[in-house]
Amino acid sequence: MKASDRIHAYLAARPDAQAEESDLDPLAAGLLDSLEIEQLITFCEGEFGMEFADDELTMENFATVDDLAALVTRKHAARAGS
């Protein structure tokens, strides 16, 4: 399963996700509060076995699920190359 699919599955399992449109990107729509974003970060770090550096926690990297998945993919590629 691709990183974006795993992140979407995590977000779809949130209790308030049922009220959202199924094709809506909750990151792009600004539907996550600061606690939910912190929980998403914790999920990604555990699910993908990595840690985000402080300088990676930017609006650009968390603007959409695809942006976050791209960051995860880049970090995995960098780790595999080292």
C-alpha cells in the first residue's frame, strides 16, 4: 500500500471523518486542528518508522495528503540510499 493510501486510511478512521466528503483531503481543507495534526505526525513516524526533523514540519509538507506522502517517500529514499 502506498504512503498516501495509508495516510488516507488513517484520516478516514478519525471519528469526525464520517461527516466529511469521501474525496475531500482533510489537510488541504484545513479540517484538522493542531492536536489532530500532532496525532498525524505521530502516526506517520510510527507507521513509516521515521522521525520528522523540525525543519520538515512546514505548511508546504503538510498542505495535502499527497505532499505529506511525498515527504515520507523522500525520507524513505534518503534512508535507503545511506
